[in-house]
Amino acid sequence: MSTIIEANNLTKKYGEFTAVDNLSLEVREGEIFGLLGPNGAGKTTTIMMLAGLIDPTSGNAIVAGFDVTREPRKVKAVTGYLHDRFACYDNLTARQNLDFYAQLNDIPKSKRAKRIDSLLEAVGLSRWKDVKVGKFSRGMKQRLGIAQALINEPKIVFLDEPTAGLDPQGTREVRMLIKRLCREEELTVVVTSHILPEVEQLCSRIGIMKDGKLIAVDTFENLVKRLAPEEGIFIRLELNKLDDKLLRSIEDMPGIRSVDRDGNELMIHADHDLREKLAAAIAEAGSLILTMHIVQPRLEEVFLKVYGRGWI
Amino acid sequence: MAGMWTIAKKEIIDHLTSVRFIIIFAVLVILILCSAYEGVQQYFKEGSRMLIPGQSAFLAVFTWGITEKIAVVGSLLGIAIGFAAISQERDSGSLITLLTHPVFRDSVINGKLMAGACALIFASFTAIALALTTVITLTGVAPTGDETARLLTFMGISGLYMIMWLGVSMFFSVVMRDTTSSLLASIITWLISTNLIYSIASLIASIVAPLGGGIITPHRIGWKRHFEVFRAITRFSPTCCYRDVAQSVLGSSFRGGLIIVEPGKPMPAPPSLLECLSQSWPEITVIVVVLVVSFAASYLLFMRQEIR
């Protein structure tokens, strides 16, 4: 996979305040990249710079082959952007709004209607296409915002807190929509969020921001390993029968830290993945495994532990 | 100018279908029609006695009250279009959405000014044309060539004056934090320009050139100086300037209503349209300068503003 976004030492200062501090980042084509961090960590400022909306104080970024400072319009032409307080024109219908944005992107009239219809279909707003946006719910507006960001068939889409302010149903719909569209439209997506499960569910790689700095970039699993190596691994086991001898042999296995028993269920805390050894020991003792799986430590718990501050 | 026409087109439709615009426009039209009707009735009653010597009866009938309606309500129409131009989009968040698309920032503000100007030209021309139709219908008299030229000039000046208010209110909509403050600033400016300026001018004139007691005659030096100071101050008000230019163009006054006729001497001939315009150029300049300065300032500020 080739690199589609490359940021080098991006810095943005507002007076004395440094919103983004010397941030370097690479995003690969076709991935869903998540920027995670608490409010005020500089996530929005970062993607606004990447989308050519604000000029960096120093540093530069190449997005889809264009320099964000020198060619912001070209960057905008090949990217889509949904900002965290997305709003369009309440006095226009969904279709009129999209038509306006399509015209701004110089989409020829012959193609506009078709593109708008297919986008409204994709985001599930076909039934409401001739309803004024002022009457839309928050979730519907957000879905229209996603359609708006895709109007120019972009290569990259920036989504700033796409599920902020939505109810659980709306949140679920928007997440599924992002995943589906990303697959269907072959997009690269950069999404910011302060909601951990969201990033965990959506993103192939995650960048963690704190006080304007990008402090870690990796896959979710690697981040967990790296940020909390001492966490170890949790294995949940359910057996058809469990006697004291088997329990002791498990407890005595090297690499096992602790074993909690609840009837025939066990929660095992180990240094690393011991499933094969466990299976062999259980088979030897004549018991059957009903279920066995690894329980990921919650990313949230890892972060709370590492940074000692509330995130959600 | 990527996007400018698209934005202008959308804005024009927005204006012409907005309740705010329609209501003020309707009020303006109704007031102007009432003035036209009143003017005709008064002329039927009073005849040429109420004309300034040399004044065209048609224009006199036509202008009684109409200039004032445009000076006051027409300017409100300009403000109604401009005060929310940028601030409302900034408040709601639609400005960022707009700027995420490949448009130049200046296209946004230019498009908005252009759309507002078109809507105002449409409004002023329609209102004045309706008044003209009313006067022609009621009197059965059609305007002469000179009168038509004067009326068209009057339309142009009125449009320019309303666009100037658009520029001023757009400036506030860029500068002020939110739409409410922008509206408030525009209204205060409007109030000073249309009304309070007279109190301010009169106060300053009384301090700088006190009148003293006794009978006021045009020959008294103090009176003349007082009047000059008063006029100089009112020149700061675009509304006063508009009133002067409009009156002058329509031939209903000799430079701001002050005619000094020496006994025994003949009345001076009324000035031609071109003479009127050349006499009024300082006032026209004030209106144009206010428009250009306020727009240039909004433009520069908007281009530099951080969006967040």
C-alpha cells in the first residue's frame, strides 16, 4: 500500500498556544486511520491542516500528491470533509444542498443528478431528498454530511467526530455506513474521535494525540501490547467439568499469573497466549472445552492506566 | 473565481425567497405606493402652488415622500440582506462546510455581495417602477425625456444607496462575533445615519457657531455659518447625502432646500440633470466611499480570519 498522506513536522500555533506540535504522520492508501485523543488534543486542527482548510504555522503535508499550503484547492478537490459541527443550509432540501456542493466541485450537470441520487440512497436519505434539511434529525443531518463529503468522489475523506451528538442507534448507523462506504468507494478515511470503542471498531491503525503531539501510531493490538506490556493476556474458559486437580495443574503452569474460578468457568490471566497448552492439559485431564477465547484488555483501561486521566 | 457564480446564484434565490426580505420589500413597496398616491392627490388639490419655481410637476408629484421611504426603509432592506451574510454561516457551521469544498475564500464574499446587490437593484427598480406606474395611471401624464432620465438616475442612486447599506452591514457581519451583535451594530449605524445625525449636527453647530437671539434672516453671518457647520456634519451621514442627491437629481431642490432669492432679481434657472449630478458629486462620493471602504475592510478581514 502506498502512502497517500504524508505530514512532516506540522505545527499550528494560535498566538502563544500550540494546538499541534511538530506532528509527522503517514497514512496509507485504503486504510481507515483513527486519530484518538481527548478534547483539545489537536485532532481537529490536524485534519483541518491536512484538508487544506487552515495553513500550518510551520511544516508541510502532501495529501494525494498535493501540497496543502501551496495547493489547498487541489487538495480540497480530491478530499471530502465532515467537520464535527457539520451544518449545511436548513432552508434548502437535501437534494438542493448536495446540488450546491456538486456545483462548487464543478461536477457537470449531466452527472450531478445521478451522483446525488446514488449518494442519498447510500446514506439512506432517498425518502427525504425533497425535505428541507431544517426538519432533519441530528442523525439524518450527519448522514447528509457524509454524503456531502463524498460528492466529489474523493480519494480521501476526513471525518471529524462523525458520531458526536448522536444517539446509540444513530451512532451505530453512521459507523456501519462509514465502514461500508469505505469498502465500496475504495476510500482512505481519516477519522478523529475521543470515543475509544469507535476507533477500535473502525480503524485499521490508530494515532494517539495528547497536547498537540502525536505520541503513538500503530494497530490497535500493537498499541495495547506496546502501551501496556505488563497487562498480559486474559483467557476465558468454560469446561464441561472441572475438578481441583485440573485447576491446580492449570495454576501451576508456567506463565500463568492468576486463575479465577466461577463454577465451571475460568478467567485466566497469563503472560502470553497459552491456549494450546491449556487445551492439551484439559484434554489430558479428561475434560472438554465448551468455550475458550482471549479477552482483550479494554483500550480505555490501558489508556487510563498509562495517562492517568479520563477520556470519555 | 471558482464558485463565485454558484454562490451568487444560490444567495439570490435565498434572498428573494426569504421571509425577511419579502416582508421589508413589501413594506417598502406599500409605503412608496402610498406616497405616490398622496403626492398625486395633493397635486390635484394644491396645483402648482406647491412646486418650487421651475420644478417639473411630474417629478414633484412623484418624489413627495418616496425619497424618504427609500432613505429609511430601503436602507433597512440593505441591512436585512447583509447583517447575517457571514456571521450566520459562521454561527451555524455551514461556512466551514462551504470552505471544505474547492472554492476561493474571496468567491464566498464576492458572491454574497453580488447576490445582495442584484436583489437590492431588483428591489429598488421594482419599487420605483411601481410608483411610476401609479403616478402615470392616476394623472394620465407620461414623463418627458428629461424626466425619464432623471427618474432612471434616481433609480440608480437609490440602488447604490441600498447596496452601500449592504456593504456596511456585511462589514459588521464579518467583524462581529455573532449575528445578534452584527444586527445591533448595523441598526445603531442606521439610526445615527437616518436620524440622530441631525441632533448631533445641531448640537455641534450650536457649540461651534451659536445662533444668539433676535430675528433670523438669511443675511445674518452667524446664521449662515451655523447652517454650514450643520451641513458639514450631516455630510458624514450617507442617508443625508442620499437625500440631497435624490432631491437634486429629481429637481425638487436647489442644493439641499436652501434657495436665497434676492428681491427684484429673477429666479435662477433650474439646473440640468448633468449640473445636478456635478453639484452632487461630493455626496455621491461619500456614498461610494462608504461602500468601497466597508467592503474592502470586510474582504480583507474575512480573508485573514481563522476558521474554527
